Amino acid sequence: ILNVEQSPQSLHVQEGDSTNFTCSFPSSNFYALHWYRWETAKSPEALFVMTLNGDEKKKGRISATLNTKEGYSYLYIKGSQPEDSATYLCASSSYNYGQNFVFGPGTRLSVLP
Amino acid sequence: DSGVTQTPKHLITATGQRVTLRCSPRSGDLSVYWYQQSLDQGLQFLIHYYNGEERAKGNILERFSAQQFPDLHSELNLSSLELGDSALYFCASSEIGTSPLHFGNGTRLTVT
């Protein structure tokens, strides 16, 4: 079974700080990587779909990079706002695992005003 | 609104019982995934169906089974329920392999 790890487990930052977190996944037979934002009492919502080594995606103040050769992805949030408080999940998929998405445990971000 | 519908929203039942959770995927999505989130745990992959066929199983117990019907809705059947089966069960659908997953609101199962 695919093993997807995320660090840190949780993070507290001040409003206006920039922050980043890591997702690690097996690099062999890589298929795709997703990032999701999961607010309390809601369902996860997709942020980015990444498939190519060197991919960089951006949505507003949030961006992500992908390194499939070494098996990691970074998510960056610039100028954090209280509304960015959520759990950020990554999900990885590989060709030898039926292209199914296995989620990491998430990074819980709290942005203090 | 993700377009994925899960019913019921809440389910309370006793140990040893059997329940069925239902998921209607987003229009046009052929893939349906089931995930389990237990207390303080992340999303654990249970099973994936694509256009009616089982594609892969994750950490799904033998007491659990699922199917996807010709109209693409899916059902997750949980039998001989135990206290530890209490969890939030999510269904997600996607269009093609790399497409993002669209999650339903989940079914919260409480086994007493």
C-alpha cells in the first residue's frame, strides 16, 4: 500500500506570515499528486492536480511544486490569513496501485489574527 | 456544492447490525472512491470503483463490501458492526484518472 507522509503535523502562524509544508510519497511509478484543503465540518476541496516533474501551480496566495524524482511536493501560503486555517491534505497515486489516491495524514494550519 | 450526494447524513445503530451507505457521484464521473475517517485519523482508502467495476481495495475489512450500479451510484455495506467502525465515511467521485476528487458531505456512523 502506498505510504504518503506530510509534515509538519500542525502549524501555528501569525496573520501575514508565509508558510510551507511538505508531502512525501513513493517516487516509483508516480501517476499524480493532489492537494486538498479541508475546513472543519466541511468536505475536502481540491486545490491542485499535479502530474509532471517540476510542475508549479498557483491559486491566489497558495502555490505548490512537485518533484517526482525524489518524491516530494511543497505547498506554500504567502501572507497567511485567518481564513486559511484548515487541514491541508495531499494524495498520491501510482500506476502500480491501480491509480488510486492515498491520502497523507494532513497538516493542520492555524493562522492567528 | 460538489455535486456528490451521500445518504444518510447520520446513522446510529447497534453492534452486530448491518447498514448501507449510499453515494451518488457527480454527473459524468465514472469513478467512485470510499474513504473512512475514524477519530483523529486521516482519510483511509477503502475501495475504488470505475464504471461498475472494482479497481482496487485498500484497508477494507471483510465485513465491508461495496458495489457500483449501472446508473453509477455506489453503496457501501457494513455488516457485523463493531464499536470501532464508528467513523465518518466519505464518498468521492472523479471524471478521469488524474482529475481531482469531489467529495460528498459524508455519512457519520455511530455504533453503540
